[in-house]
Amino acid sequence: METQENIVQVLNDLIEINNDRADGFDRASSDLEAENVDLKAIFDKFASDSRENVIELAALVGRKGENPDTGNTIFGTLHRAWIDVKASFGGNDRHSILAECERGEDAIKKAYRDALQENELGEQVREVLLKQQEGISTGHDTIKALRDAQKAL
């Protein structure tokens, strides 16, 4: 029974951090100036990807006979507040926004890495997490490359 509770907790943690990611990209997208339409499309896609992850994770929790979490993490809430403060002081330029997004991507990458270290996830859960981790890693790499390209300008 303890194993199932641990698996549900791992899945709920990933639901929360995916909610953070979706909300963070929504916030970053809304802070963009009109000339950054390319970033808006990327941010909107990543937010959508995380919402799809949440649906998959919630289904896995439901199969365990539990109710999925629907909230956000304290870290994510604080991170979005920091983005708001930074933007109010003029830190909403392209590089700053990308740097903050990368910080969030680092956090979700770590969450998936940690989750996948659980030995008793089961094959079905592990497969879903590995697939989602691949998308998260691709997103991180995209944000990092955009940030680095902006820094070079």
C-alpha cells in the first residue's frame, strides 16, 4: 500500500509542477511585446504540452483509485510572483524572460529526473514519464538555445 501512495505522490507532484509550467509560460507569453510573436507561439505550445501532461498524469492517478491534485507548487507561485516584480522594474526584455523561463525548465527537468528514480513506478507509469520527460527536455533545450542566442546579441 505504501508503494501505491508513493507513486500517487510522485504523480501528483508532477501534476503540480506541470501546472506551474503551464501558468509560467502563460504569464511569460502575456508579458511579451508585440515584436516577440515567435516566442509567444513557443510559450503557448509549451503551456499546452504541460496541460496535456497533466491530463495523462491525472488519468494515472485515477487508475490508482485516488483523486489527482489540481494546484500548483509553492515554488511555482513564488517564481511567477518574481517574474511579475521583475517585469514591473523593466526586466521584461526578451533575454530576461527567456532566462526566467529556463529556470522553470530546470526545475521541471529535475522533478522528472527525481520521479524516474523511484524503483516501483511500474512499467506503464515509467513509459508515460519517460515520454513526457523527453518533451520537457526538448522544451528546455529550445528555451536555453533562444536565451543563449539572445545573450550573444
